[in-house]
Amino acid sequence: VEAVGLRLLHLSDTHFCQGETIPGVDPVANLATFFGELVDRRLDIDACVITGDLAHSGEEWAYRRLRLLLNSVPWPTRVVPGNHDVADLGRRLVGFPYWPDDDVWSWQVSDGFALIGLNSAVPGYHHGSLSIDSLASVEGMAKAASQQGEWLLALHHPPLEVGHWWMDGQKLLNGSDALLAIADRFKAVAILCGHLHTTGFIQRPGRTPVLVAPGTAHEVLFDDGLERPLRFRRRSPRALLHKFSSERLTTVELTAGGASWLVDGHPWEEERQRTNSRGPARQ
Ligand SMILES: [Fe+2]
Ligand SMILES: [Fe+2]
């Protein structure tokens, strides 16, 4: 029998807005479909974290809608903001318990696991940055968490490059080395990020891995060429399910939902008359 672990649903980049993020992608429908299918599939999920870009352009409507959707799922959730968010507005509207008041917080998810979340966004910019104060808070919480059990970090911007020219230019530009040093020193199990809109794992043997969840809205195509513009793809919503135990870290990608189409029917006049007269309905 495997030791007690933690099954953590890791979502990112929900990009809520009214309408579409790119043609054919309705981010709210995507997440609603995704949640609905996960519940229907009876997946064993202890908790959920969303690693930023909750709203596409920081709209009030988006944050209110996200709160309603988070109210509808059976697992507890916490969120951190990303570069597309308006943190003050989002914190107020998504609110307790999903969006803690402080820029750095620690959540005791279960007996053996704490999740430390941090706001890495810089208002008006796409890259990420951590202040000296934030790093000091992370260090204090990491020390406390490591004395009680396992702990994880969650922030929007990956602290390391992945080889995608454009996205690497928007990574965590300030504080990456210090954050990684804290994670390594206090033996974080993983650093959970988003922002890339693709799945990506950065393994560092003997040290804390960086795990990037895909977005539930549009995909950003991975591209290893220099100075190429971003390209996007419409595809089914997806996320990562991490299972942490003392033995191992198991990650699977979950996809759910997909495209749907509205198909117009073409009733015959005979059918129209029959239906209105409640006559026998032939096949
Ligand atoms: Fe994003
Ligand atoms: Fe982002």
C-alpha cells in the first residue's frame, strides 16, 4: 500500500472573458465543460490550484464568473494571479477562500502537504518579478512548512527558460535564482507554474522540478526559432493531475470536453403539420 499522498489538480491560464480569446475558443465554456467532465468521471482529487491568468483582460465579469464556477466543484481551490490579471479587482471578486489577501500565502492542503502561493505579476507588464519582501516571506513560510511535512510552490511565471524565445522573454525576470535557492534549500517537492499555455517539465536532478500546466483556454504553440511571432491553437481544455507521495511524483495530463457544433435541422412541411396536430410521429 502506497503512503498517503496528495492528488492536486493543477489548472492554469483560464483567461476568462465574455466571448472568445481566439476564434473558436470560449474560455468559460471550456472550463465549465472540463469541470463537468472531471466530476462525471469521478476522478479522485483532493485539491486544486490555478496558476494565473485567470481573466483575459482583468474584467469584473470574468472574476465573478470564475467564482461561481469554483463554487460548483467539490474540491477546495486556491489561485495565484498572472500577467493578464488585475490583482486588486480579482482578489476582491474571486475572494475568500480562493484568492488569499496577501501576495505570498501558505495553505495547509492536508496533514502532510502545504502549498505556498505567490503573486509574481507586475502591473502593466507581461514578465514576472519578485520583490525582496516577497522572497523573504516565501523563505519564512518555506522554512515553517518544511518542518511540518512536504511543501509545494505555485506561481504564474516559470523561473527558468524553456527554449521558447518569446515566452522566455516574459519569464520570472527578477528573483528566479533566489526562489530556486529557497525551493532547493527547504526541499520543495515541485514548483507549479503556468503562463506558457503548453505542458512543460524542467527536471533538475536532486533538486526541485518546475512543472508547467497547459491552459484550459487556447494553446500557445511551442516554437524554438528566434524572433518568431506567437501562434495559437484551439484545442480541448486540459490540465495536469499531480499525485505527490513520499515515494514518487506522478503527473498525468487530463483532457476533457472538446469542440461542439450546432447543426440546423430542416423539418419538412408534412412534419410541421403533423407535429402541430399531434398526429402519430413516424420515423
Ligand atoms: Fe496566459
Ligand atoms: Fe501569462
